[in-house]
Amino acid sequence: MNFSLLRSAWITAKVAARSTGAFANTRTFLVGIVLTPLLGVAFNVLLGQGIGAPELMPIAWASLVLGVFGMSASTLNGIVVHDRMIGVFDEVITRNRIPFHYWLGISLPSVGTALVTGSILSATFLLITGQFSYHPFAYLVVPSAILGALFGVFSAGMGVDKDNPYTYLNWSLTFLPLTSGAVVPLALYPTWIAPVLQWVPLTAVVQAWRENTTPDWAGHAFTWASFLILAIIGLSAAQRYGRRIRAGYSPHML
């Protein structure tokens, strides 16, 4: 085991956690980690109620998947944007062939933040329903947080030199509730689009909760493989950005 890599990643994680906006003070913590995700879930539930969805709790659990995923991805993307603004990212990306310690380090506070959000949301749902089980945390919160970090690597790497470094993240999180069928089951979608959306990562997991069945995350090889590929694409884009800087490219300021 490369303990030097782990030590560097841990140091990076501690530094990155301090630059995470959600932990700036109590107010930002309550708004960013608790209130905003709860409002997102409530919006989907109310939307489902408005269109006459037969069961609302499956919508809430499906929204939990998306909320935890989005929290992890947006936190990692935000750390990269912050580091890019103060020059840390450029320094790291140009001094290392592939700075695994950096990406692993910033993934830790991203996943940790998402786990806090997921724990609060799942505990709230369990209190409402009166059912107490570890399954939502094990099958929903943890995998969603990890997959979100992988997608955050993709969105951050692809957007690091864009005018809006959140472009890929924002567009994806905006349409994910629709493409995954979090509110309306894909069975009710037009027949020409439902088979296509089945191949969107996270859709199978979201649909499992919409149908009141426990998703087998370990068996969803396609979901994991898809996000690993996206993370590799993001790493490649970040390395290409670093090579351009070493070749004399002067990046624009964010």
C-alpha cells in the first residue's frame, strides 16, 4: 500500500474541507447541507402529488438518491473551482503527471458532506414512516455519495477552463430528475424515449425505488462502469489542461 499517497490525500482533504463553503459557518451548513436538499426532495414529492402519483414515499427515496449524488458532485466541483481561482489547481496539475493524491483528497470531504446530507434525509424519512432500518444508508446514501464524487471529477475536469466551470454539473443535475424518472415511472413515458433513458446512469437505481424494490447496487455493473469512465474522461481533460499550461497557455481568470 502506498502510504505516502494516502498521507498526501489526507492532508489535501483537510485543506479542501476548510475551503468548502458549506462548512463556512452554521448558517451555510444548515442551508447547504440540510435545508436545500430537503426542499429539493419536497419539491419532487409535491410535484408527484400534483400530478396524482399513487405513492409519494418512493418519490422521496428516489429524490434522496439524486440529492446525495448532487451534493457530492457539486462539493467536489466547487473545491476545484476554488482551488483554480487561488492558483492551487494549476500548480498541482502542472507538477504531477496525474495527481491522484489531489483527486482522492478532495473526494473525501465531498463524499463526507454527501453522507451527512444523506444521513439527515434518510433519518427524516424513517421518522416520518416509523420504519427504522440501515438499508437506506447502505443501499442509497453511501453508493450515491461515491458515484457523485466520480461525476464531480468528470464535471470539474471538463469545466476547469470554461467560462462557467459548473456548466456540465448544472446541466446534468437539472435534467437528471427527468431522465431518471424520479417523479414519474419510466413506464409512463412515451414508448420511443423510455428505452433510451434506461441507459442513463442512476436510472435503474432510481426506478427500483420508484417500484418499491431495494436496488442491488453491487449488481449494477453498468452504473459503476459508466461513472468510472466519466471520471477517467474528467481526469484526461484536466491533464490536457495541465499540458497546455506547461506549453505556455495562459488560462483566463474565473
